[in-house]
Amino acid sequence: MKKRFFAILVCIFMVLCFASCSSKSSIPGVSDGNNVVDMSSTNKIVYTVGYKLYSEDINTYISKIGTWVKEDGGHISESNQENNDYALYVYKVPTEKLNGFLDKVDSLGGVANKKIKTKDVTSTYNELEANIEMLEARKTAYLNLLNTGSLTKAEIIEINDALDEVEIKLIVAYKELAQLANQVDYSTVTINYYNNSNTAAYQFFNSYGGYLVSIFTTIGTVILYSLPFLLVGSIIIMIIIITKKKKKSE
């Protein structure tokens, strides 16, 4: 009976583990490492890419990647390098050139980690455009009123105040739209450069450590989610055992 009980628990755990892993692999907006920028899509998508790149000479990689960024019409948004052991660079790359740029970075040795995240901002983009269109129409209406020539001084002052308010809202809306358009047109690529010349095993253990953390995190999550099922299963099995014992005693 005990063996059967543990066998049931193991089966439940395996089923839950499989379900958890399956659902985790389909998280929307996160790439598993492939370059999947869909240029045929009409949606407004913001792409953010993060790299961990290892090399015995990080300056060579920095120079080479910097050249690729300039060739693609991009630029360096941020950089931080204090020595030859580590550097952080944030690049802005035209989204239409992103796939090709990432392919070139992937071709370098030492890519230990890469994450691609996407954010669909189509709804926000359309709302901003609609808001600007409404404000422009209101602005035109106010200007037409001012040009009628039949307004009192108080009405002119009131309309001018309303017009100033519309102008301020338009400035803010156009600024937000421009910022959003820039995020869509230019993807952000962040690269952490690490020097691994001191030890050949550094990159392996760094990557493997993250892999172990991921495994234990997944196992812990599965255990937490499976506790209610295990509890219910244990109660059912205990009821069956007690019922059988009562029948035998009778």
C-alpha cells in the first residue's frame, strides 16, 4: 500500500511538472534566443534585447559591435567601462535592421545569455494619434471663432485661454507620440561585456550557476503549486486505507 501511495504521488508530481514547464515555455513577449522581429507586422512593437558576452579581449568586441551599430544607422545610448574586465553598452539600433544586427552579434564567440522582450504599444500609439487629431480639430474651431470678428472682449479672452490650454496639451501629446515612435523605430540592445581571460571555466560556471538557479526555482514553483493536489490526494488515499481496515476488522 505504501509503495502504491508513493507511486501515485510521483505520478501527480510529474504531471504537474510537465504542465508547469509547458506553460513556462510559452510566456508571451519573451524569446527563447531566436531573432524573431516580424517586419511584416503592422503593429507597433518595442523590442528590448539583453546580452551577456564573454571574451578574452572585450575591447575588440566593443569596437567591432560599435562599427556594426554605426553601419546600421544606430548609435550608442549609454556606456560604462572602467577597465578591461567589464563594460556595459546600451545601443539604439533601427528595428528594421535588428534581425541582421543580432545575427552578427550571435556569430561572435562567447554569447552566454541573450534575452529578447517585446511590448505591443499599438493601442497606446493609436490613442495618442486620436487624441492629437481631436485637439487639432478643437484648435481649428477656436481659431475660426476668433476670426469671425463678432466676439466681445470677454469672449476673445475666454477663447484665447482655451486655445492656450489646447496648445499645451498638443505639445505634451506630440512629445509622447514622438518618444513612443522612437522606441518603436529604434530597438534597445544592452550588452554586458565580460573578460574571461583569467579562467577558461569562468563563463561555464557563470552560465551553469544561472541554469541551476533556474532549475531550483522551477522545482520550488512546481512543489508550491502541487501542494493542494498532494494534500487532496493524501486525504483520499487515507480514507481508502481506513475504509479497507474497517472492512477487514468487520
